[in-house]
Amino acid sequence: MTLAELNTALKSITGFDKKVVYRSWPVGEAPALPFIVFMVDESDNFGADDIVYKAINRVNIELYSKNKDTTSEGLIESLLESKSLYWEKNETYIDDEQCYEIIYTIEV
């Protein structure tokens, strides 16, 4: 899956067609919560014969919501499973922003 395909897939989630962005929203243009931000965090390439045999990007998909949003989490998890993508999940509360951040880590 490419980043463009991931972007399209995330925007296909019910209610998120205009609430998905790569890396960050321009200042003052973030939509109301919940929304999704995704970005390449690092690479985890497979090497052979001193070259990158297969490039693998580790991508974070971040769901931001005012309250714990198990519905949106379920929609994201269902999408990832439908694309046969293995994911790990981490949750935190951002005091300064007064919102939850759920981070899904996948490799593409």
C-alpha cells in the first residue's frame, strides 16, 4: 500500500472524508474533533547485498478526539484489518489540547 492509497482509504471512513491530513493541518484550519493525522515516522527497510532490497515505511495514524471515541477507533481498526495491515495501538491524553490521541502504527 502506498501513502496515497492509505490517504484515500482513511478518507473513506464514514465521517472522515474531509478530516484526514498528512503530518499537520495548516494553522487555524484544523476541523472539529475527531480528525486523523498520518505520517511516516521512520523506515524499517529490508536490506540484501548492501542495498535496500525492500523499502518499508513505519506510519503513524493518529486519531484525535475530545472524548474516548471507541466508534472511530473501531472504524479505523476495521479498515486496517480489511486491508490486511498489522497494527499496534497506543493511547494518551494531551492535557494542553484537552483531547485523546490514539496512535496506530503500521508498516507500508
